[in-house]
Amino acid sequence: MRAARAIAAVELRRFLRDRSNIFFVFLFPLLLVLVIGTQFGGGGGNGRVAISGTDSALNNAITASLEDDDVTVTRAGAEAVRQQVARGRTDVGLFISPAAATAYDAGDPVDLEVVPGTQQGTQATLQRVRTAVAGLSVERGQVAALVGAGIGDTQARAALADAAAASTPPELTVVDVDSITQEFAGLGQFDLGAAAELLLFVFLTSLAGATTLIQTRRLGVMSRTLGSPVSTGQALAGHAFGRFTIALFQGAYIMLATAILFRVSWGNIWLSLLVLATFSAVAAGAAMLIGSLLDNDGAASGIGIGLGLVLGALGGCMLPLELFPDTLRTIAHVTPHAWAYDAFAQIQRHDGTLVDILPALGVLVAMAAVLLALGTWSLRRSMSRAL
Amino acid sequence: MRQLWTMTASDLRQRVRDRSVIIFALVVPLALMFVFNLTLGGAADQSLDPVTVAVSAPADDTLAPILIASLTQVDGVDVTVDEVSADEARDRARSGTAELGVVIPEGFGDAVRQGEETVVAVTEGDGSGLESDILLTVMQGVLAQLSAGAVTAAAGAQSGVPAEDLGALAQQAATQAAGLNLTEGEAANEQLSIAGALVAGQAGLFLLFTVGFGVLGLIAEREQGTLARLRSMPMRPGLIVTAKGLVSFILGFVATGVLLTAGSIFFGVSFGSPVAVAVLIVCAVAAATSLMFIIARAARTAEQASALQTILALVLAISGGAFFPLTATGALDTVLGLNPIAAFTRGLGITSGGGGLGDIGVPVAIMLTFAVVGLAASRLVPDRGRDL
Amino acid sequence: MLVARDLVRRYGDLTAVDGVSFHIDPGETFGLLGPNGAGKTTTISMAAGLIPADSGSVTVAGEPMGPGEVHVKRHIGLVPQDLAIYPELTARENLMFFGRLQGLRGQPLSRRIDEVLEIIALTDRAKDPTKEYSGGMKRRLNIAIGLLHEPTLLILDEPTVGVDPQSRNAILESVEALSVGGMAVLYTTHYMEEAERLCDRIAIIDSGRIQAEGTRSELITLTGGVDHIRLAGAGQSAATQAALRALPAVEQVAADGHTLTLTVRDAPTAVAGIVTTATGAGMTLSEVEITRPDLESVFLHLTGKALRD
């Protein structure tokens, strides 16, 4: 055990000496949590509408109405709006010509052009624009109807305002029982992204460590180590323990930093750390297996990054597992990520207890044990191959 | 010229033998595309699905039918309305046999007319999506219209309109035709489909790794001493760097070409005119290669270079929307747009929407400018590896 | 063949080469002897046109040498200190590659490659990637690439560093053979024995400057050219010392217990007379040892430090 600890200590020191690791381990994950959180977290309102047209009563009225409906409104020139729609930078483009603005002021019929984008979700925003414009129509209809009944324009407006104040409009309440919406309800803007990034990066950083095992072999350090009274199992345990410590350290850092910077709630911190620890063990085991199977560190780093990204994507680190089709969600559980993701979900969203996450922990521990055993066997083989 | 080709060919041969270029340039991106496509597959459907709405309405209510009728007249959404009891409406939404359960309360019509409080309760069920959002907005609009009628009637009464005319007044207000007409225009499409964006994004990301196998080889040559030997050969020193650039270029072009082709075959994406796409690839490869020259000057060791390369590749790829589309407007959008990966994706969006050589001027200009600026910058970066 | 004049090369604040001048005649083997970091590799890099000199000049075969002097570079063959071969390529592919860059091609190139492979005894392994070679095999190939195009000046930068004694001997023998064949050789090393064995003339370099230059014996004269003879045995007395001091070859005699250390000129010639004199003066000799100065002592004499680190 002392040998394993000594090897782990050296591995940690080597890791910290490399300054580029500071970026990958400490800055990059937080950057991604931030980007993903601001892009996807917190709903982002009811779509985006870009309006082209001069400042006019009509323009202002539509803008106000859309903004009331929680739609993000931007203004730009006609050409720019068409560009934005074409490139998907906005959901819907609305064009208010000078003629339309004048006609609106004069109380004449108004023609507006609306252009929805082709991407997903634009129809809902388009409907919001339709409703907002219909609302303006109705306001004008109200006045027109009263004027038609022989009431003066000013008086009609005043009477309408009074009547509106006196009445309670009918309300639409929505109860959402959609399981996905429910699942994500109460989740902070950054919570989902933080858990996913944690898993993605801890695994990725660990797999990248496979190359150090290869270098150690190539530089002859491994032969030297095994030449001293240290068994292959101990040597591998030392390396694995080094990777494990790095993974655990990085994971704990991401948890702490996201909790402080983005107010991410990690639920019961001890349970979360336990999930992290078992997941780190799997990651370390996987790194050892790759590092002992391959002899070329260039290829190993390629496979490490590739595998890290692919398993991460499949395990729900890029798109939440809940949004996966059912069969795929089942398949996803070949990855340790999916199990850890489930465990984090239990802890973060449902105040899960140790009993709730025990199955996931069990699977992770089993995965780690199998990978470490395979890694030891394969390292022994590769050492005898080298000698 | 012969020497240039000798060096380029020898490099290519070595890169193919050492399998990492194949792993990085082809295997990993294809695997990622495959997995991403699998996970995003469900979300990628853009057409609006038919929707079932379970509605419970009080018998003989005068305004409820208007609300119900409005649901069946929504543009683009095929809605089936089942009239059921209140409990059943809620249950069907919960059980997923209806996307929406709508409960219109007793006395709805009268309440609206009198401006009294009344609540239409909607249960949004499992798997509800875009279509439900549209229907909710429609109902919201109809309620506002009905309420406007009631308000008008009240205002009329207050202003002395005879009681018998109030109904017509309300009707007129709610359905006034001389209003605002919306005509729907069609936008040019310069966007990639979800699968297309995925293929283009991964191709762009891994391009930044692939081109490294050429230019960054300079650092490896420096470390293994072959650079000194090459420099003692009877040829212009610039030829060595040119050969590395050429290797980057060929690897990048071939890998990106293969990725886009494979992507379009496997995921049914069409990127449009092959000539325009080839031009885009050339420009993207040039931009990516110029970045490698900066790294080759700035890095002292191969390890530093690969770390620097990974950092730049990931930052450019993420800010260029290779993993998920970034939405920004204004100055930020302009800055993000200068990213060659973003320009590459944008260019492919234009060609996939039917654009030809004449339409991709902006992205091409962005990428070429990046390439030129990058090359110029690489001359200015202090040469940390000495004498490169 | 090669003339270097007042070469200066700086890296930032460090002046790696500071006014180095030397020349190499055709067929001559010239050695640059100095410790690690003395400026040998930088000097060679300028001589081979890898890097420009900050000031000073190099001419090869009468033409100025520099990074852009393409045709001048045809005259030289460089064997870098590192194993400058591609590990992914086979020996034949490495030779083919560098041969093409030298402008050789077709049949002549193939024939020459066969020849060279034969010389370095790698014909059997020519089709294996060089990453599978032993250290000695790589070294041999490394040198062979420099010889492939039959240069008139071969530049070898510490070719024996990290080589086992047997391969080292093989390398030294081949360099000797080359110079017999009329090729000029520029050889850097920090091994005194190699310089002594191979080089017609030697320049001792330290801290970027040439401290001394000449044939081995010329250099040794610099230390004063004196030898030492140590006599050990019983019965030495003041009379013995006086008798020895009286000999014309003996310059100095120092006594320490049973041992006398004599400073003499040309010890091999003088030793017989000294032994006779000492015995005649009552000394019973048990041991006689001659020490002559070598390049190591020349270096020590010139720089005040040892050659090896």
C-alpha cells in the first residue's frame, strides 16, 4: 500500500506541474456550465421577435403587447431582420412599413408582413405575434364599435378604460403534468448543466491520464518500479489511485465552484461526494485499461478524448437523459455517466437518500472493480510483452 | 517543387501509419455524430403533430362553443376535440391520451359577459410540446377577445347605448374586421437542420485537431532532431514549413470532405452545391491551418502544443456553435461570427438552403481574413522554440 | 574546405558563440573539443547553414554558407546529435526520403542506398520501421544518412553520445576510414580520447570561444610540454635527489616519504638514465610511473576546469 501511495503522489505532482491542466480542470468546466446555463437554463422566455420599422405608435403597441407576453423583442433594419430570420437568430420577423404605421394612426386597415423562421419552435412564437396583433385589432374594434354607436372618440376611450377597470377578464390557468417539465421543475438555471459537466469532465480528464501510464512504461519508469519489490497490481493501483485522486479533486472543485458561483444545489453533499467518488473510481479504472491496452500515447489520447465525449453524450451529459427516447435511455445505462446522472438527479431533485442511490452506487463500484481487474491483467501482459 | 512533394508525401505516409490521425480525424468525430444524432433524434422532428384536446364545457353555455371552435381552426395544427366530463378531461391529459385537458367552468359565458372572475383550467399532459403552446396562445387570444366584447358592452351601457344594442356592439367589437392583417412571408433559409448542424459542427471541431498533424509536426521534428537535418538539405528553409502547411491542408481537406460526405449519407443531410461546399472547406482549412502556425511558434514542446491546440479548438468550436447553437445578438453576435467555425457552419447553412458560390461571400471572406491575420500573427508571435 | 571567421551567435542575453574562427582543409579531420554547453552545436549549426550567424562568416568550398545557400549545402552532410530519423519509416524509406531531398533519384539513389545499407550492416533490417531498432542501429543509420550523397565535408555532432563501447568503436573506425577516403570531417565531442584518436587538428572550445587550436602535440606544448616520472622505493636520500637533479633532462625533484616525483622533459627518452642514476645513488626501486600531459590537462590548464561535467 505504501508503494501505491508513493506512485499516486508522484502522479499527482506530475499532473499539477503541467500548467495546461489548470485550464482543462479548473476553468473550462465552469465556462461550459456558464454557457450552457445561460443558453438553456431558465426557460429563456417565450421566443424572440425582431421588428423592422420606424418608431411609431403601432410599433410601440405591438412591442408592448409582445413583451407583456414574455416575448423578447429586438429592432433592426428590414434587411437585418430578414438575415436574422434566415440564420435562425430570431424566431419571427415582423415588418411594419411606414404606410402601415400611418394607416394605424389614421384608423385605417393595416397590413403587416410577418416572416417565421424555419427552425423548431417558431410556430409558437408566430402564434404569439398573431395573438398580439389580434389584441390590437380588438382594441381598435372596441373604439370603432362605440364610435359607430354615436359616442365620441375620447368619451368612448374613457368609457372603455372605466369598464375594463371594473371587470375581471377570464383567466387561463395551466397545470403542467408533463413528466419532463415536472422532473426539471425546481431545478436552478445551472443545476442540470453543472451535474452533466461534472461527469463529462471528470471522466474526460481521467481518460486523458491514460497517456501518462503509457509514458511511464515507455520511459522505463514502470520497469524500474516493477524491478523494486512492487507487484503489477500495486503499481497499477498506485497509478489508478493517482487518477482517482485527480478525478475526485476536480469533481469536488466543480461542485464547490458551481455552488458558490452559480448557486447550484448539490443536495445532500455527502451523498453527492459519494457518487462522485464511485464515479471517479470507474473513470480511473477506464484510464488504466486504455493505458495498458495501448502502446502509442498519441492514439491513446485520441481514443481517450473520443471515448470521453462519446460516452458523455450517450450518458446524458450533453442532452439530459430524460429527453432521450425510451430504448436509448435504457442503452445509455451501459455508461457509468448515466448511473451517476440518475444518482445525482435523485439527490438534487428528490432529496434522495442513500437507499435510493444504492443501486446506482453498486453498479458504479462493480464497473470500477471490473475495469481495474482488466487493467491489471492487461498491464501485466503489456509488461511481459515489453520485456 | 520535387522536394516539397517528397516531404509532403513522406509526412502523409507517416501520419497514416501512426493511426492517431485516423482516430482523431475520422473515427472519433463519426462516433460523436452517431451518438449525438441518436440522442437528438427524438427532438429533431420539426413538423407539428396532430393534437387531441379533451374539453369539458357546461351545457348551453353561450361563449364556451366559441372557445372550443377556435381550437379547431388553428393554422397548421390538426386538432381533435373530444367533449368529456371535467374529471375525464384532466385524467386524459394526465394519462397521455390527450395533450391538453381543458375545463370550462359552469357559468363561464355569463361571467365573461359581466366581467366577473372565471377561470378556464388547462391540464398540460405528458409529451405535450410545441402544439400545446400554440393552442394555449390561441385560447389566451380568444379569451381576450371575448373579454373585450364584454368590456365594450359595459362601456356602451355606461355611455348610454340602449340595452338591446349592447349585444351587437360586443359582437362588433370582438370581430371588427377593419383591423390589422398579417400576411405571412417566407424567409430565405440559411440554416442547417439539426442533424446538419451536428455534422458540420463536429467536422469543424475536429478539423482543428486534424490540421495539427501537419504544422504541429514541426515541433516533433524539432524535438527528434530531424528538423536540423532537413535544414541542412540543399533547399530553401521556407520549403519545410510550406510542406507542413500543405500536409495540414491536405489532411484537413480530405478529413472534412469525408466527414461531411459520411454525415450526409448516414444522417440524410444535404449540404447543397458540392463546388460551394468545397470552397467553404478550403477556406475553413486555411483558417484552421493558420492557427496551427501560431501554435507552432508559441509552443516549446509537443505537449504544450497539443494542450494549446485542444484549448483553442474547444473554445472556437463551442463559441462557434459546434455542440449547440449559440444565440446572441448585436455586438456579441458579430464577434462570435468572426469565428471560422461559426463562419463555416453559416456557409454550409447557406449552401444547404440552396445558396451557390455567389451567396457565400461573407463566410468565405471571414475565414480567409482569419487565415491571413493568423499567418501574419504567426510571424509576430515570439518564436519560443527558437529558429523555426 | 571550410573557413569560419569570427562567428558570433547570441540567444537573448546569452552569447553562445563568441568570435569563433577556424578552417578545415580537404581530407582533414578537425575536432571541436569542449564540455557540454561550450557552443559546439551552435557553431556546427552555423557551419551547416542551419542558422545564420549574428556576425562573422562561413565559407564552404569557397562559397558563403547560410540558411538560404541551397547549392552550397550540397557539399555538406550533417549528422545531428539527436537521432534524426523518422521512427515510423523504415531504414530504406528514411534513406530514400533524405536522398531525394539531396536531389538524388531513380536508379543511382537505389544503388547508393543498397551500398550504404551494406556498409552499416542494416541490409537485413532495411524494411523494418526504425522505431524497432536498437540504439546502435539507429546511430548507424543516423550517420549513414549524412553520407548518402557523398558530401565533401561531413559534420558530425557528438555522434557517440549514449552509445555502447562496441558501437562507439565502429563509429570511430568508420570516421577514420572516411578521412582516409579524402573527405573532410568536422567532429565535435566532449570525449578527449576521441579527439586524440581521430582528429588531425583540434580546437578546444569553452564558453563560446576557441581557447586553443592545433595538432595534439602543439596543444600539449601549451601546458609547457613537461612530463612527470614518479619513482617509489626504499633508500632514497638527499644524495639521490641531488644526483637526479644533476641530470640535464630533469627540471625538478620533489620528495614525499618513499616517493620521488620528477618533472622532466621528454620522459620516454629520459627514463632509462633516471632509473640508472637513482639505483646508482642507492635507491631500490619498486615502482616507476611516467605521466605525460593529455588534452584533459590541456583543457584544465587553459580553462581551470575539468572537461567532463
